[in-house]
Amino acid sequence: MDANTRPEPTRLNRLLRIALPLLLLAAGVLVYKTLQASRPQPVTVVPVEKVWTVHTQPARPASHQPVLTLYGRVESPRMTRLTAAVTAFVLQVYSDEGQPVSKGALLVQLDPRDTQLLVQQREADLAAINAQINTEQVRHQADQNALKIETELLALSRRAVKRFENLARRKVGSEEQLDDARRNWQQQALALNSRRQALNDHPNRLAQLKATRQRRQAELDSAQLDLQRTQISAPFDGRIAALQAVPGDRVRSGDPLISLYNPARLEIRAQVPDRFLDSIRNALHNPSQLGATARLSERVIRLRLNRLASEVDGGRAGVDALFTVDEPQQLEPGRALPLQLHLPAQHNVVALPPQALYGLDRIYRVIDGRLDGLQIERIGSTTSSNGDTRVLVRSLQLQPDDSIVITQLPNAISGLKVKEA
């Protein structure tokens, strides 16, 4: 009996060892499913498109006169820099910077002593050549008188030769006497030939001396001109712009001494962008269409567009315009001024505030609650009745009464949903 009852606990233990892990695994799965089923469900968020509130302005095409803002610099086409003509010391300066001067007024006196000595030397050279010309005239007169005598002497020597030849034929005279007579005749012929050569060469020598005299006279005139230029005078009525020399300075030829300009001939040079050049060139035929003003402190200075520059400096994107000043006495060369150029009236353009522009050539209008971008042509700017700046634009796609956005949006793009304020 004892042997039959021993195996019962052994099988039970074996079953428990197998079933217990299975039961634990099933319990874990049941707990996981229970927790998963009891967790809170996430709320589904439906995306809502953001609506931007903008201010708009209806498009009102009309005629406006554009105003172009330029930045110019005052200059004078009658600005001159007086320089030294000779090397000398500066004795005296009779003017100061900013001082008005009259035409012919003495401005700077250079030391004239060196130039005076040069003038005296040139005068002596001219006197010497004049004396040489007088000597040549006397010599020519003497050669003419000597020619007559030498011609007679040649005739006498010729007759003497013939006489000694007759004596030699009659055996009365000696051969030595005949040879002396012939020698005397040949020498006299040579002397007469030299005299004639001197007379024939007289015009050449005289022309050479006169050319030398002309050169000496030119040198004297140049020295006298340099002596006059030791006094620097004002070439026109003007105003002193700058002084480059003071008494005691030693200046060389070409060194600047003083700068002078004509205050009645001041101009303002300003660069005009290329896109406005055609309208300005067309309006130059009728200058009344172009008006300009500049502001200096609290004063308004009226200008007139006179002409456009004939060349473009390297690196510049436009052409310079030159304006004449109605009251030039109020300005000084080198001053920078903002100016307003009133261009001819443009038709079918829309005036918008500057914040309506995106970049240089884009605006937005509202169609069915969404933005619609338009490429525009920027004509210029103008000033409203209350003094605000307005930008003039034109576009073939822009229709009257279109709602144009005048609010700057950081992320403006066509199709963006907006609401008009």
C-alpha cells in the first residue's frame, strides 16, 4: 500500500511546475489588455486656417505728378585754381578764404627779382643780336664798295700781264717779271671772287641774324610775361574757396596758390536713375514741366533742371542731372543737399502708402478673402494733401476699386487668407 501511494505527489508537483508559469503569463497579458483598454483616448484636433487682419485701400487710378527724391552736391563750373607761373617766394597774399573779390583785384604777389634779372638778360641778348645785324649791314656796304675797287685792280693786273707778255716776245722783259704779273693777276681774281661770294651770301647771313633776333625777342616777351605773372589777379568776380600758399613759401611753376569760384554760377549735380531718364529727356524740350526744390535748414531753394551730363562715370548706375540755382549766394561748393524733382504728370496711376509695397515691384490685392500678388511698375512718389508720402504705381492687371492691402505682412504670399479691417 505504501508503494502505491508514493507516485501521487510527484505527478502533482510536475503539473504545478508546468501550469504555474502559464497562469502567470496569462495574468500578465490580461492586466496589459485591461490597462490598454482603460487608457484615455487622444482628442483629434481639426486644423483651423489662420486669418490675418489687414487694412485695404480701393484702387483709384488718376493723374498724378511724380516727385523724384534725389541727393545732389553743389559745384561750380567756374571754379578755377590759380597756380604759380614761375619759381619764386610768396611776398604777400591779399585775400582770405571766403572773401569776395572783384575781377582784376590783386590776390597774390610773388617775388619778382629773379624774373627781373631774367628780363634784363633777355634784353641784353636782343641788343647784342641787333648790333650783329648792324655790323652785317656795314660789312655789306663795305663789300659793295670794295667790289668796284677790286674789279679795277683786276683789270689793271690783266693789262700788266699783257704788257709783260709783249716785252717778253720782243726779248726786252724778263720771264720773272711776267710770272710776277701773272701771279698778281690770279691773286686779284681770287680776291674779287671772294668779294662776290661775300656779297651773294649777305642775304643768308642777314636772314640768320634776323631769325636769331626774332628768337631773342620771343624770349624777352616770355620773360616779361613771367614778370607780369608774379602778380596773381582775379580773372573774374568771385569768391575765394581756398588758399594753398602763405607769405614766405617758395613755390615752383605749376604749384597751386589760390582757388576761386563764381558764386553766381553755382549748380547742383544729382544722379538720376535710368528708369526716369526717358521722361526727363522728353520733358527737357518743355522745361516748365520740370520743377525742382531743395531744402537748406528751414529755407526752400528753387532749382531748374538745366541739362543732363554727356557721360557716365564708371560704377554709376544713372546719369547726372545739373540744376541751376535761383539764389546761388545761399550755397557753397561741396555742400550735399536733398532735392525734389517734379516730373511730368502721369495718367492712370494709383497712389499708395509706402507700406503697400513688397520689395520694389509687388503689391497685393484681396480677392474672395485671399491675397493676390501683382507685379507693378513704380512711377515715382508724390505728397498727399496732408503731407504724407505716396508711391505711384501702375499695372495693367489692376482694376478700379480693387482692394489693395496697405498693411505689411511678414509672410505675405498669394493665397493667404485675410480679413479686411
